[in-house]
Amino acid sequence: MPPIHDLLQATGYAAIAYVLFNYLVSFGSGRPLVEWINPGRRYLPLLAVTLVVGAYTSLHFATTKYDKPHLELLAKLVSEEKAPPEVMGAFTFAVIAVVVFLLAVWCWWFLPRAPQTFSPNPGDLVAEYRRALRHYVRWAGGLDFGVLCEVRAGKLQVIAEGASDKALLRGLNRLPGVHAPIDGRRAPPDVETQKRIYREFAAELFARWGQLNEVVAPARHGTNVAISFDLRYGAVYAEMIEEGTAPGGVHPVGIFLFAAALNQHEINTLAAARHFWMLSQAIRHIRTGVAKG
């Protein structure tokens, strides 16, 4: 039976590893697990590397202290299910490192990027906008099309666009009456035409933004900032991210975001709305290096 001192020391190593994992990865941030570990996707790999280094350091200390090679100490842990506390600590760190690494892979594969991972000081502002748009429309269970526009002289000017042609094609194939029969067969859906329709609709929606402000004025909550239409087939979303006037106060200026989703299941589960919110936050985060809020 191992001495109580060694047992307590091994327990201490395990407790340190557990507290580190619990605080840094799960609840230390005060936010749910998947909301904290995703931003940057660098925290978890860094934590895994730190744990591996800690495991190697502990094991190397054991080889120096007991004058035995690494493999002999590890073999004793496997064959006899007991080992010095330094070896037990190294084993604990290594196991948690593997768990953290697998968790990082899961996050990278299944979670969209957090808005804070986009650069607020990009070398190419439009390219960073385009990167955010393309990212959030390519994830299954979210948006299918997105366009970011600048308000110039009171009119919209498209500056960045993102679309999932595959998702749009799948959605168009579900819409009744979109394709006219040709020789008894349905015409193939035209994705580019649908993109053009979305751009025109975004411009039309912006043109009526003042009317929407008049509609909501009786509520005394201020002007309209964002609106969504839950349609029979999918939904569209629009938000005025920034709004103001040009120098001299003549023409309105601003940043207008428009997005669409053709999959009703994504609307029912609020996945599309959540991804639009993340896209909006990403644009705002990028613009923190452009203008004061």
C-alpha cells in the first residue's frame, strides 16, 4: 500500500490539473463552455500544449528523483497500477491534454467562428468583411446568402458578399413555382438570378426603411434598427449596423447588412437568426478599428 504522503501528493497533482481545466475551459469565464472555448480557437491548443509540457516536466523530475528511465516508470504504472506521485501527476496531465485537444478539434469542426475572432484592424477591410460573410453562410444550419452594403448619397452600394451556391440550389429546388416547365421538365434553378433578386430586394428594403420608422414610431422606442421576415419558405434579415450623415450633413451614410435563408428548418430552430446575429457582431467587431461606436 503506498504511503499516505505519496497518495496525497498524487491527489494534489490531479487536483491541480482538474482545477486548471475547470477554471480555464468550463466555468472560469462565466459563460457556457462552447461560447468561451471557440473564440480564436487558440486557447484550447495552447492549454493542451501546456499540459503536455507539464506532464513531461513531472515525468522528467521523477526520472531524476528515482534514477529510473521514463519507460520503466510508465511500465510500472501500467503493470502494477501504481507509481510515484510525479508519474501519476504526469499521467493525469497527459490524459486531460488529450481530452482538451479532442475538444479543440470538435470545436473547429462543428462550431462557427465567434465574432471576436475577426480582425478589428485588417490590412484589407473589404476582404475581412467578405471573409466574415463567406464564413457564416457556409455553415450548415444557418444563412445561405449575405451582402454588406454602404449607404452612399442615400443609396446602397454593395461592398462585400457571401453565398453558398450549394445551399441556394438546394433551397431553390424546394420552392414551388420558381421553375417554369420546359418541354414537360422543370428548368434548372438559376442561382445567380436569385442572388441578383436578393441584392435588388435589399435595395428595395433599404429604400423603405423610413416608412418602417414611421410604422414603429408610435411605440416610442426609437427608429428601426433591424428587421426579419419569417416567410412561407425561409426568411430574410436586415440590419442598419451604422447610420449617420456625411460631413456637412447632406447625405445619409451607414452600413447595411442583408441576409437570407431558404431552409425552413433552420428558421424554426432559430439557427439562421443566431448566425445572422453572429455575422452582425462580426461586422461590428471589424469596424471597431474603423470608427468609434
